[in-house]
Amino acid sequence: MNSPGRSDRDETATSEADEPADGRVARRRRNMNSVLDVVLEMFGENAMFPTMEQAATRSGLSLRSLYRYFADPGELLEAAIRRSRERGLELSRLHAIGQGPLGPRIDDFVTMRVELYEAVGPVYRATVANAARHPRIHEEQRKNRDTLSEQFERQFGPELSAKKQAERKTALSAGDLLTQLGAIDYLRQHRQLSTAETRMVLSAALRAILE
């Protein structure tokens, strides 16, 4: 990656220095969020490897300014993936987790996971594509998977706890595998199932595993 060159837009750096501290912080946050949103838009367009130059051009920032916010492409992509994860937190919430009859809990869980995938599917694919090249993105991928695994275990704790140790491990591993975003991506992208069909497949599989 070539080092950033001088741009007329870099003159904004001088004016920023004259702003009050609160104004500079607010401007920096707006600029960073703007470029992260641009990266997320590019993921949605199946541009899995946005460059610093592309992100700068589309966000309206100078390349020099972008390098002040993010040291390298890996840091930029990591921040965009983390921003998407934060947005997805509300979608991934479950009310009364682990409580109530099994059937409704399966339905609630599957509906939530499919809706989460529909919202963050492009970011999921970009994370997988970039994980091997950027250790920080690989770590973010691990955290995301662990979070989903822990949620599955909490939602179906009563059924898992009732099983013998070996059976419990098998059921936990199988159920977690089926409801990770990678499995949903396979059903939606490769098998070309609709969201309704995807929910039906996942619900039937979880009932077979947990009942």
C-alpha cells in the first residue's frame, strides 16, 4: 500500500486544529462513522476487499485524513465489522432467554437468527473473506462465533442439561453449528432457500436435536 499523498482536502486539518476540543472530537466521530458506513455499503455490493483509496473517495475524505483515523486497511475493515456487530446487538436479543416451552423458544431463536443474518449477511461474508489476511479480523470473527454459541447454550439450557454428558456435547455442537451465520449463509446463498424455508429447516433440525 502506498503512503497517502497530499490533497487539497488536507487543509481541513488546519481548521480542525482551531476548533474547540469538543468540536474536534465530534468531527472525528462523524468522519469515522461516515467512512465505516461506506465500507459496510461496499460489503453489501459484494466488494469484500475495500481499499483505503476507495473508502476515502466514496466517503469524501482525503486519503491523508483517513490514515489519521485508521493505520491500515486491516484496522479500517476491523472497525467496520465491529460497527456492524454493535448494530446487530439489538437484533440478536432474546426476551426471557431460556424460559418457556421448547417449541416457542425454538421459533423465537430461529426467527432471530435468520433476521440477524438478513441484516448482516454481507458483513459476515466480508469477515470470512478477510479473516485469513488480517489477524484482528480473525479475532473479531472468533468473538462473534463465541457470542452466538453462548446464546444458543443459554436459550436451550434446560434441554441440554437434561441430557447425559456425551449426548449433551453432541446436541450442543450440532445445534450451534446449524444456527451459526455460516450455516444460514449456506442455506440462503447456496441452496437458494427463502427466509421462510430457512426457518423451517432450522426449526425442524433443532426439534430433532433437542426434543
